[in-house]
Amino acid sequence: MFTDDQWSCWDENGYVIIPDAVPAAHLEATISAIAAFLDLDPSDPETWYADPPRRLGFVEMYHHQAMWDNRQHERVYEAFKTLWNEEKLWVSIDRANMTPPEREDWPHGFKESLIHWDMDTSVHSETFKVQGVLYLTDTDVNQGGFQCVPGFHRRIFDWVKTQPPDRDPMRPDMTGLEPVAIPGKAGDLLIWHSLLPHGNSRNTSERPRWCQYISASPSAEDNENLRQYRISLWKNRMNPDAFPGDPRGVERRSGPARLTALGRRLLGLDRWA
């Protein structure tokens, strides 16, 4: 489903952008769901700021119907299927993000290094893995969106040789590395190679950044414990162990999201075989 230009961007830079990955109605529904979850008004800047601030803008919601509608949308699935060259995938159960503009009168929640890896690069440096983010609104270069070091997946092995043995395998020394913020349009799905150092950027604009994290990887249907764990997360509207979750338990007040035939397979509720 990718054009030659998209493949070139993937090979050279380590990321690809799929436009119009989901319908506009999906985007609007997801923004409304995030706003309701955070008890804010998207049109009222005075409601955008949490006290205490949310870490890096993350929103601890995982199972709203709108989020599952995006995960199980055919075009999203086709994008990951193309990159993996694999039909039997499981979708990630990940969260959302709403990063308001930085203001002097409100703490912004950015108190740590932004650039990182989400895997131990000393152990998994040769593992092919992808991650993704769905832009829910047009996102300018200064709006707090995704940033990365383009092309680093092609030179990480040479770079590692220049680093000390006790380097941090999750956070690179950024000396000589230049992160680039990637703007996008509403509905863009950006998928990146997990060896790219990446992170959220600072929002110095006047508009919030809204997004949902979505990825997929080959299913592990032989791992029955993992399959049942994933089903339990969906059924009970729980956060994965890797994330802190919502202490209010808001999502547990409603039933499981409705899944399509594709969605049931992407979760693991039904087997691909």
C-alpha cells in the first residue's frame, strides 16, 4: 500500500507516514473521548492544564470504543501488515496523549529527557520492531508532536562502537545527534523503526497536541498466557502492566469495546489460523 516515496522515506529515515489512516469521524470521536476523560473543554485553554501536570502529556486511557475503532480500522492494519509482511498481527494496547502549550503560569510536566528508546538497545539492538502514533489533529512542528533522529536505525551499530560500555541502553547520549520534529495532518499515521531515538517534543504553539499511540506486531498465538492476558485487559478495561493506569478507574465503569471480526483477531480473542 506504500508508494515509492513512502518506501524511500522508510528506508532512509526509519519512519513512514500513512495519510488518512482513519476517517475524520474517528478522529473527532477520539478527541471527544480524551476530553471527557480529562474533564476538559477543547475550546477553553483554561481547562487544558492538570494539577499536578500529566507526565509528558500522556493520557491513561486505553479501551474507549473510539480507540479500538482506530486500532481495528482496515487501513491501519494494512499499514502494519505491509511493513511486517505478515497478516497475523496483534495490535498494541496503548494510551493517548494531550499535550497543552507550555505556559509560565502552569507547570508543563516535562522534567526529564525527551529522547529515548522503548527497548533495551544493548539486548535487542538487532530486533526489528515498529511503533506508531496517530495524529488526531493537524500538528505543527512546534506543537509538541513526535520527534526522532532520522536514519539512526541504519547507523546505530557503528554509533554503539563509539559509546562507553556502561552507556544507558534506553536513553542515548545526544552529543552530535539532532532530533527532528515531524509535523503531520489530522489522520496521519506515523510508524517508526524502534531503533530510532524518539520522544515527544515541547509544545511552544498555542494549540494542544492530540494523538493516539498505535502499533502492531506478529501475533504470539502459541503463548496462551499472553493471549489470555490481552483478552483480560480488553474485557476488564485494564491498563497493561508497563503503564501506570488511571487511579480513578474511569474506564472500568463501562463494558468492553465492540470488536469487528478483524479486531477480534488483532486482540487475540479469535485466532488467525
